[in-house]
Amino acid sequence: MLRLNSRDSGFEQAFKRLVADRRESETSVARDVSVILADVRNRGDQAVAELTSRFDAHDLGNDWTISAEVCREAFDELKPDLRAALELAAKRIRAFHEAQRPADRDDTDKHGVRMGARWLPVDAAGLYVPGGRAAYPSSMLMNAIPAKVAGVERLVVVTPTPKGQVNPLVLAAAHLAGVDEVWRIGGAQAIAALAYGTDRIDPVDVIVGPGNAWVAEAKRQLFGVVGIDMVAGPSEILLIADGKNDPEWTAADLLSQAEHDPAAQSILITDDPLFADTVADRIGVELAMLPTARVAAESWNTHGTIIEVASLDEAPALANALAAEHVQIATDDPEALFRQIRHAGSVFLGRMTPEAVGDYVAGPNHVLPTGRRARFSSGLSVLDFMKRTSFIQLDEAALKAIGPAAIELADAEGLTAHARSIEVRLGI
Amino acid sequence: MLRLNSRDSGFEQAFKRLVADRRESETSVARDVSVILADVRNRGDQAVAELTSRFDAHDLGNDWTISAEVCREAFDELKPDLRAALELAAKRIRAFHEAQRPADRDDTDKHGVRMGARWLPVDAAGLYVPGGRAAYPSSMLMNAIPAKVAGVERLVVVTPTPKGQVNPLVLAAAHLAGVDEVWRIGGAQAIAALAYGTDRIDPVDVIVGPGNAWVAEAKRQLFGVVGIDMVAGPSEILLIADGKNDPEWTAADLLSQAEHDPAAQSILITDDPLFADTVADRIGVELAMLPTARVAAESWNTHGTIIEVASLDEAPALANALAAEHVQIATDDPEALFRQIRHAGSVFLGRMTPEAVGDYVAGPNHVLPTGRRARFSSGLSVLDFMKRTSFIQLDEAALKAIGPAAIELADAEGLTAHARSIEVRLGI
């Protein structure tokens, strides 16, 4: 754990290093991924089957998909409390995302120029669901529901089933979210199959969802062939807390992020040195109780940071530089600090809003920009599954009003045919 | 030029080939670009200066920027008609994009869960402006104005000035659009400088704008380090026209796209074989009048296509498969066909709406998805320069209402610390 104090002379340098620390895996998989993409593009299903056999130790045979019936059964077999919790989550996520649907535009100006924009969903979306540690039913809901709310007709899940093993919880969530196809494939080969299509698998238009370095690199390389969501990195939280918080709550909040991944990062900014000490101590106590202690301790020891400031007024500037995925503000008047925060994936306001409640049931999406990408990108939304077509309609009077200016500009740019397409209509 | 007829037996195959023809340059520049990016990242300004000297035959010396004064002078020296046309374009583009600004959300549900989203501009945006054939003042307006409407405080233009030559029209447009900095650099090295920052150049958050294969590849490789707009390919138009159109107008429309680039593509779909013949003939007449005939003829001969259909009712399905950047519908009731078009960058409705009027002065953006990317992406908008921060606020009652479901899900996912951060607050 790193301990900083904004009054120390070396603070600026140390904070700069903290901001620059990207925690990305440096594994260079670009070459291997491009070989896999080309292989799947050329040999289709054959390549997918061979790679699945090699990487997942699973022989696809003629059993490439998991049926809707199997997903429904997984849902039916959930114990009642868990099923109710999933249903509540789905309902709240759906409600929040339904209000995200963008409005169409259709206006006519004083010259008679009609201009507008029409939003439509993509035809098909692919959702990558990891097979291992990060296979969460909550992620299935958070990725699939916005696609369905957007109106996507064909929502395709790909998920590796190493040695044939499936995750019933994830299948139950797929049923609840209305997923249309589930394919037992993963890795870069699954992304390639979704992007290019194969004999068995029709291509999709957009691919979203978390994955390992190979999956992320495959998505990056295929950006432009299909639409993709943001490049995702390890999770992070920034807690801004005064000394009036319960150190036990704060320690639990910091560890809830740390338990995700050894590369996850939890940062506490506080103006109370004694509170900082108590939280640091309390982390040890909490860790002793956690089944996830190994991962959480590695994350906290390697990336955990406590920053002591003279006043919490310093916090927004630090938060904006860090542009964290999650920012929790545990003060009496969180709004005062929130107003000054420009860059954050999602903000959790007040002492009774632990980040974890947003991971599951609040409603807003938990797929959020990491690694300082909140400077320029947003959490997943229905917009990731929709696109906008603009339109223009002129009558003769309208073209007479604004056409001559277009001719002037086209001529200045040396684009004579552009000018001429207007001139012939105006009889010039 | 390719001539197809939907009644021919080989039509389906031939149309599939047309859809699959991406017209992208196959130049593999990925390796060279990654070397340049690493060089600029490591050596900063020194690398930028050397690469500019090598590729642009221009010695930057201490003269890296073009001042605001020089841009203002270029604007003041425009002849009055051209200045008025630029001003009209800027005014209309600004008005259309101002209505794109997204609304914030802030709602509280029956449980007392407050949820919302706040949109903010990125701090800084970079705009690539090519130095050669594609350096258009209209593109400067179309890229820069949405950034300024979004509220971007620092808008940075990079543009190569081969042998020191600048384009006064582009500088005039930069002045009009309110660009904050203009750097005389181009190529992958300029993109790297914007993304990583150097001693002279502060980094930006988002990079937009057209460029050659090197620029496009640099943007693709830096996607995630910064936000970028869509990968751009050669321009294209799809014209849907009945036999009642003036063949001269239609020929002019097809050539207005063709003159952009030998790789541009113009496609006509018509239900009138005689009209198709007349347009094909008329193209030759028009070409003889065009100063841009060399490029336009190469594009038309190589990629131009006329598709004859039995009825225009077939057109929307073909248009959706092509997902063209521009779709022009020249019929009496364009709305009837438009309703069935799902995938298009921008649609131009009716006989008096040549695409060129949208390139300059209508108002909607002319930066649009090419190469079938209208299936999943949209034209440039203020949203490309903004990002959304979601937020959540619960009080004790709200946490009591929905917290237990979150605990249930966290436990099911094996994320004990997530559950615990809620349990400690509820005294469980």
C-alpha cells in the first residue's frame, strides 16, 4: 500500500506516477491474435473448432451451442431468493436504460430545409462472456439488457466452456435477459467468428463485453469491421471520505474493489490522518475474514493507496487527474464535491451508497471506463447498440436559398461536380 | 462501370460481391506506424521534428505553430462571397449541432434511490486536417464546430505543411470555428504527439478527422489511449431514382461523389432501363466538362454501378445490405422508401436534395460512416466530444430496500467483500 500526503514536498511527483500507472498487462499478444483472426477469416468453423480444442480442451463436435431450454432450466432451478434478486436487478436495469433511448429529430427551418436524425438499433450484437473468474450473471444482465432495450433483434453470446463446463448462473441470467443464441466458444477465435461470420455463425454488427488480453486485442484489431465497446482494463475505485465515516465501512468498500483482480486499484483520499491510520489497520482485520483475501490482499498491497490531504477541497482536482471508474464520496454534503468532478465513470454519493450496490441492483450500468478513460468515454448504454441516420430534404425554394453558398464553397474546394449537382437544379 | 439487373440469374452473387468490396487500401502500414508511435512516445518533440523533416520536407525549427493572427488574417482576406458562404455554413452547422446536446438525468424512485447521468465535454480534442487533396475548409467546420458546441475548451488542429505550404482557406475556417491551436505536423507522428503529448504539445483526450492510411492506422492503434472517431474509408453514394428524374441531374449527382477519390463509389438503383442507359451516356458528357474528370472517371469506371430492378420496392433491401454513407432518394414519395431504410449514414430526400448541399450548408454533419459501417456507427456529433458520468445516491431506507438483493447476488458470484460493504451498513 502506498501512503501519500499532499503536504509533502515529493507529493506532486508521486501523484503523477500514480496517475501514469496504467496497470495494464504488458503481454504483447497482437501478433498471435492477428494470426488467429486471419485463420478464422480463412477457414471459418474448422479453425474455430481446432482453436477451441487447443485452448479450451473442449471438443465442439456438433454441439456448438447451449439451447434456450438449457438456459431456461438453469433459471428455473435457481433458489427463490437468488431468482428474486436477479429479477429485481433485471427490472431496475431495464427501467434505467429504457430512459436512455434517444429521441428522433425532424425539423424544418425558415427556408424550408427539413433536417433530422433517426435512431435505430443494430441488427445483431455479440456479447463476450468470460468462462473463468470474471463470469458473472450481473455482467450478463448489464451487457444484454441495454442491447434488448435498444431493440436489437439478434443478441448472441459467446462463452468458452473449458473442458465442457458451463456456468448455470450465467445461463440463468442469459435466459432472463432474453439472449437469442449462446455459443460455446471463447478467446480471439470467438471474436473473429462474430465479426467475420462463419458457416455456422452469422456475423454481428457490434461486439461488447469483458475478456482477457487476447479478447481485448481481438476487439481492438476488429474495431471498424464491427463496432466495439471501450477497451477495458482492471477495475478501480476512488473513495473520498472525511473522518466521520465508520472505518469498517470504508475498509469494506476499498476491499470490495480489490477482491476483483490483483491488478484492481483502491484509493482513499481523506483529510483525517487518524481516520487514514484506522482504515489501514482495519483492512488487515477485514482481510482475515474474506474468502477472497488472496486476491484482495495482493491488489491492496500492490496498488492500494491512501492520500492524506489538508482539506477535501483538494480532492476534486486529484479525482479529475485520476479519472477513476468509480468515485465514492462519503461526506455530509457529497454534492458540493460532485459538482467539481469532471472525469469519472460513475459517482456514488453519500455514506449509505457503497459502490457494490451499483454493481448489482441500482440500475445504471456497471460497465464503465477504466484506466483514466473516463476522460473521454462513458459507461455502456443503449447508445452502444444504436446508430443515427441523419436526413435532409429541400424543395426548390430551399435549394435556392442555401444552394448558392454551397456552390461557392464547392468551387473554392475545387469540387466542380459538387457545384454542378446544385447548378443543374437551379438552372445556373 | 458495373451494370446489374435484379432479374438476372447471377444477380445475387454479383450483388454479394459488390457488398463485400471494401475498397480499402490494402497497404499494410501497421508495423511502420507502431515504430513511429513508439519513437514519438520515447523521444517526443525530437522524433516529431525529424519525421516532419523526412515526410513533409519541412524543417519545423522553432516555428511549430500557425498563430491565431495568421488564421484571422486568412479569414479577413477571403473574398466577400466566399466569406459569406463560410459564415452561413458555420451558422447552420452550429444550429443543427446545438440541438444535439444531450440532456442530463436526475431521478429518484419510490425506494428513494437517486439515479442520474451528467454529460460533460472532454477537456481537449485534437483534429487532424490533411495537407493535400482532402484539405477542405468545410471539413474543418464539420469537425471543429461540434467540438466547440460540446464545450471543449482546448481544440487543437494538426496539419502537415509540406515544404512549408499552408492552405489559407483551411486557416480561415479554423478561425471561424474557434480553433485554439494549429500545429504544422501531420502523419502518424502528429497523432502520436496528440495522444501521448510532448514537451511542446499537451496531450488531448479525443482525436477526430480524416487522414491517409498512416493516420487512420495510428488512430486505430491509439484507440483506448485516446478516444477516436470512426475508422474512415473512401466516400460512397447510393442513388435510388425512378425514370422521372432528369438524367443530367442524376449524372451530376453520381459524379459529385466520384470526383472525391478514385476509390469513391457511386451506385444508381433504378426501375427504368431506359433512364439507366441515358444516365450512363450522360456521365460521359458530364465528365468532358469536369476539371476533376481524371479522378471522377477512374472512380466511375472502376467502382461505378447501375442496378436495374423490377420495382423500386426492391431498393430498401439492397440499400440496407450496402449500408452506404450517403443515400439519395429521388422519387415523388421518398418517405415511403426512407421508412424501410435501416442502415445509412445520411439520407437525402426528394429530387431537389443533391448530396452536395449536405456536404456544405444544410447543417447535419458530413463526417459519416463509410464502408458499410452505417450498420453500427453514426456520423460525427457533439456526443463524440462528450462523456457521461452516471451517479447513484441511497439513504438508509433505500439501501434497506434494494441492498439485500445485491448481497444475494454478490454472494452467488463469490464476491464476499462486495456483500460485506452492504452488510456492515445494514448491521447484518
